[in-house]
Amino acid sequence: MLKLKVAGMSCGGCVSSVTQAVSAAAPGAKVSVDLKSGEVAVDGTVSKQAIVSAIEDAGYDVVGEAA
């Protein structure tokens, strides 16, 4: 499972945007977005770079991997 810290998410719309972007990049992957902690977890077989690119293309900043 890949866990990333994402900056710039502030509302439910942000959660929806990130979830949709990641789901498009990784069809079939389980995506979980935690707004409070600013973390996005992806359980699937897609590259980290594809997920990072999808999140950044949606307008958010990936600031590193979550612990």
C-alpha cells in the first residue's frame, strides 16, 4: 500500500477530486483520502509516479510519503 502526504486539501470537494484522479490513474485500486491528516492511501498495482502525477494534475501537492 502506498501512503502519501498531500497538501492543499481543505474540504470534501478536495477529497472527491483526489479520489477521482487517483481512481482514473489506477482503475480497480482502493483509494482512501483522510482530509484531517492530509493523507492519501492507495492499495493497488500502479506506480508511485503515476499516483503522484494524478494528484498533482488535480491541483494538489504531494509533499512526501506518509509514515
